[in-house]
Amino acid sequence: MRVLVAGAHGQVGQHVTSIVADSSHDSRGMVRSEDQVEDIEALGAEPVVADLTADIGHAVEDCDAIVFAAGSGGDDVWGVDRDGAIRLIEAAERQGVDRFVMLSSLGADTPSMAPEALRDYLNAKAEADERLRESDLTYTIVRPGELTTEEGTGRVRTAADLERKDGDIPREDVACMLVTAIPMESTYDRTFEVLSGDEPIETALEDPL
Ligand SMILES: NC(=O)c1ccc[n+]([C@@H]2O[C@H](COP(=O)([O-])OP(=O)(O)OC[C@H]3O[C@@H](n4cnc5c(N)ncnc54)[C@H](OP(=O)(O)O)[C@@H]3O)[C@@H](O)[C@H]2O)c1
């Protein structure tokens, strides 16, 4: 299986790209700058240069699954977090790439309850998630709490609604979840929240709701 990672040079994306490259799958890392190509090769992946705000059809070609780990960092939430994600979903639809794993965010179910500064971002994520749910793709939408740079523990807790909007999780664990979920039918067409916890990642993904 060839897996396209959008946002491959990001903090989560680099973990995702190298976890896929170290697995039995082929890893293709999407970056928007030629300067990042060598870094993606060093992770063991095939680089592809593409910008989510422009044409991305060539990046999706011959892929079997997509992990969306890109994000604007607040700079262009409508252009990247919403429309960039939707552009990638539509490219997947056109090119018959059925599997799509989305890195979303805790709070994307209730943007109006978030602090003002986060509301546009969460609305953008919510609209992208909704477009994915309305598609015919086999999707998984993972909504983590605050991301840390701590070493991964491999242990999480998941639920459709964790009933809290705070809490954190290492990026490495989120990356591991995104990749582990790809072949797991128990995560197909599911949306769930995740924080650090006590359950091994694979066990949690067997019953993520
Ligand atoms: N921070 C949190 O606590 C938190 C919590 C929940 C969910 N999230 C979500 O997790 C995502 C990933 O987090 P992270 O820490 O890995 O972020 P990150 O390090 O900022 O990585 C985001 C990646 O997206 C890429 N990107 C941005 N615009 C793009 C475009 N137009 N075309 C192609 N690629 C583009 C960036 O490319 P460049 O390298 O070229 O800039 C970067 O590599 C966030 O964006 C957010 O949506 C974050």
C-alpha cells in the first residue's frame, strides 16, 4: 500500500512519514518546498512537492491511502485547514483513493464553545471533517487534544466524546494512531477524540468509540 502523507515535514507529519516508511507500506511525503525534499528522503519516503492551496492531483496519483497531517498553524485556516483538506478529499475521490485518515482536533465538534482565538480554526476543521464524512471515502477522523513534543508512551484513551476539552497527547502517539488506524476496520467511518491514557494504541483502536 502506498500512503500519501500531507504535511509530511510537520511535527506530526515527520513521525507519520517515518512510521509508514518503517512499515510494510510505501511512504510518500507531500511537502510544499523543494528545500524539504532531502529531509523526506532521509525519513525513507518518496517526496512529492505540492501545495494544498494549488494543484495536488500529481501527489495523489497511484496512492492507496492518505493521511492528512497538514495545518496552517493559524495563518490561513480557511485556505489550508478547510479548503486544502477538501481539495485533497476531492482529489482522492477523483482518483479512486478510498482510504483517508484525517488529523482533526478536540473541540471541532463544538467550535462555538472554544475560546474566541480558536473558533475560526475549529470551524475550518469542522467543515473539512464534514466534507469527508459526506464523501464516499472510507474515513477515520482523529481528534486529539493539545499536542506535545514529549516522547510517545504508546498509551491513549479514545471515545466519541471524552467529555472534556483540555488534556494533551504526544505528537508521536498521535502519529502512531493515524498510521495504525489505516488498515483497521474498527476505525472505518468513525470520528473519535483521543488523549494520553492507559490503553495500548492498537487496543484502543479496536473500539475507538
Ligand atoms: N497544536 C495542537 O495542540 C493541535 C491539537 C490538535 C490538532 N492539531 C492539528 O495538528 C496539525 C499538525 O500539527 P503539527 O504540530 O504537526 O503542525 P506543523 O508542525 O505546523 O505541521 C504542519 C505542516 O503542514 C504543512 N502545510 C501548511 N500549509 C500547507 C500547504 N498549503 N500545502 C502543503 N502543506 C502545508 C506545513 O508545511 P511547512 O513545513 O512548509 O510549513 C507543515 O509541514 C495542526 O496543523 C492542527 O491542525 C494541533
